[in-house]
Amino acid sequence: MYLRFGWVVGNVGLIGTLIIVTLATSITFLTSLSIASIATNAPVKAGGAYYLISRSLGVEMGGAIGIPLYLAQAFSVALYVMGFSESMVAIFPSLNIKLVGIVTIILLSLLALFSTKAAIRAQFLILAIIAFSLVSFFLGSPIEDSYIELWGVPASESVNFWTVFAVFFPAVTGIMAGVNMSGDLKDPAKSIPKGTFMAVGVGYVIYMVVPFFFAFRADAVTLVSDNMIMQKIALWGFAILLGIWGATLSSAVGSMLGAPRVLQALSVDKVLPSKLSFLGKSSGDEKIPRAATIFTSIIALILVIVGDLNMIAPILTMFFLTTYGTLNLTSGIETLLQSPSFRPKFKVHWAFSFLGTIGCIAVMFLINALATIVAIVFISGIYVWLRRRRLKTTFGDVARGMLLQIVRYALLRLDLKVADAKNWRPNILVFAGMPTKRWHLIDFAYGVVQEKGLITVATILPEKGITQERVSKHAHNISSYLREKNIKTLVRVTKAEDPFIGSKQLVNSYGLGSLVPNTVLLGDTEENKHHNPYCEMITHFYQSKRNVIILQNDFKLNYGGAKKIDLWWGGLKGNGGLMMIIAHLIKTSPRWQNIQVCVKMVVASQEAAKGTRENLKKILIEMRVDFDYEVIVSQGRRFWNILQEESKDSTMVMMGLKVPDEDFAAYYKQLKENTSGITNKVFFLASELIEFEDVLN
């Protein structure tokens, strides 16, 4: 206002300036609406904007915004103090600019450490000085013959509208000063909206009035060329200098009070590394974050002594704007989701909040596109870092509500679609029991799905003596274990009087709408008394139109070195098509490197072998899979003997099961005996109502 507002009026004229002020204030007004909505929804504690964002969008997003916000405020202390120091040196050339800056920061720090109330009371004195400087300006007189410059200097000589807008916009971004004091306010839900609206309103009135005095008292060329034109117009020129000092010191005090409180909140929520936990402590009756204040003061002192702040100033502006944009986004999402927990006293339509978000993003790129990109990369890096740390919090966020809305939309859309082969992927239900005991099942399923399909790890607990609380705790423990292993799955734990009955019940009932598991993955049974119930369960899965994959309990797969899968094939129909798809997914999975699939068939004669080879080669080419193939002439040998000989050194052996019938139990028992010498064998039973050859063609 003191140094650049005349330049703004000179370049775009009175009308252009009023438009710029209105546009800029509109964005901060929309942000104020969002702040009021969030602040009146639930009790607001220390942390200001970080607190508001983290309690809605989660601690990771809150931290990703909060850390840059703290840095922006801490660096701003140095920026404002250096501005004050430069003006002091301009009046008193004998002073050392860095010495003035150091002394000023020390005095402001002592004020903030001594008493928050005293620091805020000092702001009233500064406010009075600024008011005095404005009165002096309004009572001034024209310095030359002038008329109202509606559109500023000629277009060929002036700076374009949006460049001028970018220069002016930081003048309206101070609305967060009060929000940052949220932990010190007696009634934040009342004070934050009221104070923020008053700040925006008073600022808007002043910014709309001042341009008229510039336009009436100096012409456009003078306004553009003289940064101290306000001092020359004012009745008492020294009052403008006092105003400049008051404005810089006021902003410095606001940042010196706000930055430590954001840092304290970040430490309390364990966003910062544990070595910095001391920053979360408070002292005295006013609960002053003294450790965080000293830490902030040290950063500001270092910057004043060694830093060139002009290079980073644009990025700091981007950090502030990102915070405002995120607050608008938070309010918009909360309002749009209409969660029962979001019941603000101050209601804002979600469209206004999203409009504020768009405005902040647009302004960021208008001001400095490169600084915007740097800020986004920096914030994204912090977010990824916090996500990898997997912070545990006691508060929820809107992420679950957002995901539920997305899932609802997708499920309802999915129910309208007819299932087709081209979009088929395995949605696997894994009966793993305790994951530690049957880890190979989960490992196999995850390698097949490749984070593109769904996996549900299921466990059946005995009905007797197991409470529902224990079921929930068991599911939570399995989920935590899988997260530690970086395995992303769903978990389902249920009770049943018998594990085989429970498995059948779960297959019948598990799923949501048309999204149900299409494939069941399980281990083999080893106890003879369980053989018949086990085979009955397999039959039930088949009749329920679920594909079945059985891994032997001794299944082990080494991910290193060369590997080979033998796929014993009988054609594309049924099991053959399912095995081909799973083999292709395994071969293209990042988990299995340097693995080769060989499709093997047995024929009775050399004549049959020739035609079979040609057909098999043609089929594999049409399927666009990089598989080898081998046709073996039986020469009177039993198939099982051929299998033992050909696959004795293979890494994995895939075989199909026959369609379950009355003799399935006896068949399966004989099958296991015939393949007892083969390790790492996998049995497949295709039963889904889908043509698997269409998936491959």
C-alpha cells in the first residue's frame, strides 16, 4: 500500500485498480467463508490453518501444508524485518542494515517470549500508527495538476493487467494472522470468523478508497515512477514512514506469534521427527510455545545474517496461497460430502469454496508459474514422506467419506454394466487363516493381482468362545501385519462352527453388489478326516461359479534367478483359458523376473504332434503372449510318468482339475498321489460364467 499502490494505479488506472482490488479481495473473502465454516464445526485448538486442514484432510495433508506454512511464516519474519531495516537505513545511513535486523528480531522475540497478550497489545499501538499515516495521506493535497486516470498510462508504456494484479495480490493475504492464534483465543469458533471477516472488510474499504486519492492528486506517469509518492502527497510525510515501519513490524509480530504455534502443533501431532518433540512444549499461564519461538527466532536471525530473501520470497507467497486453496478445498469437500459429523454453525455452499480453490490456483500461476511448480513439488515431497511414515492419529479425516462416495458411484455404475471378458481381472478371496502360517498364499495372490485387482484375506474363527470384539481385533491385527509388509488387501474375519461350513457361507455372502470375488485361492488339506469336507467345499465353490486355485502347502517360490512354469494344457476352454491368463499375469508381474512359461501337451503319435505344434504356435501368436510350447509324444507311457519326468526341475507346475462330480473326493485323492513327486504344483478349476478365451484373444 505504501510503496506499490501508486504504481498499481498509475499502470491500470482507477477503474483497473478497483477491479484488481475487488478480484483479489473476492478470493480472500471466499477463503474467509471456508475458514468460518470449518472453525464453527468443531472445537479449534492450537495450530491455526494446520489444525483446520489436518482434522479434515488427514495428518499427512495437514503436515504437507503445515510444514511449508511454518517455513513461510518463519521466513516472513526475516522478510518483514529486513524491509523495516532497509527503511531505517534509508533515513539513518550510518546504521548497519544487518545489525538493525538482528536487534529488531531479538526485541520481537523477547516480546513474544515474555507475553502473548503484550505482543498483541503492541499490535494496537502499531494499528494506531498505521491509522495516523492514513489520516495524514487523506488530508494531503495534490502535488500537480491531475485528473482521474481511468485506465492509467498508455498501453504501450504500462505493465499488463495481470502482472499488476500479481504485484498487488500479496497485499490481501494477511488474513491468517488471527487464525494462527487459534490456541490462544477464548472462543475460536466466534473470534476466528468475526476477526477474519472484519480484516477482509476493513482492508477492502481502505484499498478501495486510497486509489481515488492517488488518481486525484498525481498523474499516471508520476505514480509509476515514484515509489514514495504517498509520502509526498501526505500532509505529514513522516507519518508515512511511521506507517511503513508499523506495517512491517505488525506483519513481523504476527508471523513471530503464528509460526511457533504452527510448529508446536506439528510437533504435538508427531508430524515432526521425534528428536524435535521438545518443540511441542508450552510454558507459563499463557502456554507460550517458548521452545518453538526460540527455534523460529534462530531461523529468522540466520536468514537476516546470511540469506538473500528476494529469491525465495515468491515461493513463500505460493506456500500461503496453497494454504488458502487447501482451506477452501477442505470446506468444499466437507460440505459436499454432507457427513453427519460436519455441522458448522456458519454454512457455506460448496460451490463458493471450490471457486476459492480455483481462484487461489489461478493466482499462483499468474504471480509466478515457476515458484508455483517449486512449491507444489516441495509440498508433494513432504506428503509422500509423511505417507511413508504411516503416522497414527486419534482423529479422523474426510478421506474415508470421499472414498465411500467414489465407491458408491462406481458400484452403482458397475451394476449397470454387463460383465465382459475384455475387462476381466482376478478378484481373489484368499483363505489364508493366519497370514504368518500360509504366507505363500497371500504372496502368490499379490503377485498375480499386481495391485490392479482386489484381494481379500479371509480367516474363519471357531464360533464357540469367540466374541465379536475379538473378531474385530483379529481383523485389525491382520490388516496391520499386511500393511507392514506393504501388502494392500481387504481383510475379512468371520465365525463359524466349522471352517469348511464357514468358507462356504463366506463365499455365498461376501461382496457388495456386482463386486464379488470371482476366484478362491486356498491351500491343500493334509488330514485324512478333512479330505471329504474339503472336496465338498471345492464342489460348492464350483457350483457357486467361483474359480478355484489350490496351492500345495509346501509351495515355495524363489524370486531370484531363472524360473520356469510348466503349464499342462488341454485347450482354451475352461481350465486352460484360466491357467493361460494367470500365467500371463505372473510373467508380467514385477514380483517375478526372468520367468518363462512353457505350454505342454501330450499326444499319442508323431503325426498328431505335427498338427498340434502348428495349432499351438498359431494360438500363442494370436494370444500375443510370450510363451514357449512343447508337444510330447507319449509313446505308450502313462501321463503321470511323463509329468514326473518333464516337470521335475520346473519352478511351478500348473494343472487343471476335472469338473466336480460324485466321485470328486476319490479323484482328488488319486490326483495328489499321482503328483506327489512334483513340488510347487498349482491346481486350477474354472467355473466362472465367462469365456476365458475372449480375454486372451
